[in-house]
Amino acid sequence: MLGLEQKRHRYEIALSDLLGRDIDVDEGKYEVAIRKVRNGLVGEGFETSAGSARIVSDYEDVQEWYSEG
């Protein structure tokens, strides 16, 4: 499980022992969140040929398409 939060230490006190993992900071930026989630999944043994830059680009394409509809 990966936990992301916009501001450092926001939930640290209450959730510091959540499944033995600390909450990570995404700074409110989707690019950071995508990179951290992708890298976290790879670190857990998930295989992917897509780097975080490609995933961010695909995400931005979908968001652009969605906002046009």
C-alpha cells in the first residue's frame, strides 16, 4: 500500500504506523504522485516497460481528451 499526501507530516502523527509504512509527499502535483506510485509498484515486484514520463504523458493526453468532451 502506498499513501500520498499533499503536505509533509499532515497525517504523520495519526498514521505513522499504517501497515508499517510512512506517508509520502506528492506536493499536490500529479507528476510526482504518478512517479512515486509507479516506482512504488515496481519496488513491490510489479513489472512495467513504461517509465513514469510515459505514464505522465498518457495521463495528460487522457485529461486533455476528457476536458474536450
